[in-house]
Amino acid sequence: MKKLTKLTTLLLALAMVLTLCVSAYADEEVIEITYFDTLLTEKEAPMIQAMAQKYMELHPNVKITGIGVPVNDMATKITTLAANDDLPDGFFMPTEFMGPAKDMGIILDPTPYLDQEWLDSVIPGCLTDATMEGQLMFVPWHYIPQGVVYRTDWLAEAGMETIETWDDFTKAAKAFTKDLDNDGRKDQWGFSMVSTRNGSGETRFVNFVRSFGVDEAVKDADGKWTLGLTDSRFQDALKYFVDLALVEDVVPPGLTETGYPEAAAYFAQEKTGLMVTGSNALGAILSDNPNLKGKLGSIPIPMAERHVCSLQTSGIAITTSCEHPEVFADFLQFITSPEIAIEFAVNSGRFPVVAELASDPTFDDPMYQGFMSAAQYAYPPQLYPGNGELLDIMGEAYTTMLSGTSLEDAMERVNERAEELAEEY
């Protein structure tokens, strides 16, 4: 009976402790964080949701709610909500929206809420991408370095070890282009060219231009912008790009209609073996064709005068409406931790912003190595106020030439529009 009494007493004591713990959690303030995330509208959505769930399991009093908003709609939606004083706690920051968002005064500088040790661990170029006029505009999360994905087995068959220059690129593309059925028609091409007149095509083409030594927009010490589209090297880059299709004939048909999805599909279907793209294409290609595992490699953007790389750093901005920025900042650091970021990189091709993770054995695979090394050639972001129009000038130039316009006529139009743009800004 005494043993039973002792056991009963112990159980009652445990029950009281549990009750006190539950009461403590019940009394603790529930912190709700709501933010807009572009990736919740894409294939990465389950991974993003799992990250939030894991954080909430570690912090029972925090509720993270992510809402999917397509990237092309983000700026408009945030602008509308800001006008109505109804901003979320944060949102995925499109690069082109950094200037307007700063002018609106809706972004909270997250630096005071981030651990200094964490800030020191972030790749410097990623912090630069996320900073505007001295203010950190978003918390860096991942980056998508732009380089070239290629078929390692096809390159070996061509007797080549690597691709360093655009001449090497052309040589490989010509070797990859074949008539496999021997019916007089090509059914395999070298280059998955993204050549639509939109951001997808234009942001790839701009790295062709930069690799030829052209700076498309440069701001001097007096704050004056100079455009590089009238540089003769821009004409060289334009001619080289278009000639890959019209002269070398190493590009599949449907030139001006081939956007990123179509170009990635060509590659996944093993119809092409080279693609200028961000590292995220690795996830898309392998998702469509797992048999390509072990057959993919990557290199930095080939050089005419120099290698270049757009890091394409992405992250989440904290708005001035956020009541608990310290909690939100902690969550945004959490999703860059090794146990989260490495798995995310493998499944999405979006690389960790924490520098030391680049040395993780996971990234020893050839398909990652070129993208990783490309980060050393990071091209500093030039937040030119007329960047959209600048890119459109380039897009018009290559699409009209692919449709039959001469180089001379295309350059006449480039010079005309560049002069107008220079006057406007």
C-alpha cells in the first residue's frame, strides 16, 4: 500500500509539472509571422513549408504563415498593400523592386536583429546584392549563380576537357550538333539558347555582353550614369550571340519563342548539351530526367575578355509593419543553417549564402563545381533606374536580328534608344 501511495504521489507530482509547463506555453504570447513567398508558387513549395514547420516545432509559440505570390506580381501587390497600410511582415524581394521599395520607406533594416557572427559568415557578394545605399534591403537566403550547364559525357566524346572561352563554347556546340538518324535533318543541337524578349532571355544575354568587357551601365563618383551599349564590344557580343543560331546553326528551331522552360526541356530531353542558366536549372533538368544524374557539369560563363557571374541573390525583406522583427530575423537565419540549406540546394539548385557550406562534400559533384567557382567572378549590381528599358534595348536587338534584321540596322536602333534613355536618366 505504501509503494502504491508513493507511486500515486509521484504521478500527481509529474502531472502538476506537466500542467505548469502547458500553462506556461498557454500563457506565452503567440507570435504570428505572415510573409509572401514567390517559391510557394513553384515546385519548391513543399520544401518551404517543411522549413517553417520545423521552426514552429522548435518554437511552439511562433506561427509562420507563408503566402504564395508569383514573382511578377510581387511589386504590384506590395505597392497596393503599402498604400492601404496593410503590409505583411515580409516578402520575397525582387531585385528590380529594391529601389521603389526603399523610396517608399517600407523596408526595415534587419541588421540589428541578425547575429553578427551570421552576417560575417555570408558570402560578401550576396550581402552586396542585398544592399542598397548602405541599407540591407532583405535577408539573403540563397543565390543562383549564372554559368553554363553542359553534358560531361558529350564533352568527353568531343575530345575536350573544359570550356574556358567563347571559342571553346562554339567548338563544343558544333561537336554536340548532330543528325543522329542520318536522315539529313538535325535532331541534336549544341546550345539551348534562351532567346525570348523578356527578363529570362535578357538577363542571360547581358552576361554575354559583360563577358566581352562591356559594362552596360556605370555610375561615376558624381552620380552620373554612362551606358555601354554604344561600345563596339557590345556589337561584337550581339553578333556572336546571333551567329550561334544563324551562322553556326547549333541552336534548335523556334528561336524567339524559346524561353527558359522550353530551353530546359530541350536539355532534359537530351536534344541539347549546353545551356547558359542559373544553378536552379539543375533541379528542373534532373526532375524531368533523373537519368542525367552523373552526366551534368557546370562552368563559369565563358570569356571573351573576362568571366562574369550574376549571383542572383534572393531573400526575404522585413517590412516596417512587422511587430516581431527579432523573431522573423531568427527564422530567416534558421533556414540558412546547414541542415536546411544543403538539402534545399541539392533539391532546388539554389545555393547556400553561408560561405563555409560551399566546402561541404555534397558540392564536390561536377554539376555544382562550376557554379560554385563562378561566385568569384560576381558582377557588382548596378541599380540603374532605367534598367528595365536598358534590358529591353538588348532584347529588341537580338530578337530582331534572329528574325532577319541586319546587324547595322539593329545597332542603329540600339544607338537611337540608348541615346534617348541616357537623356531620360
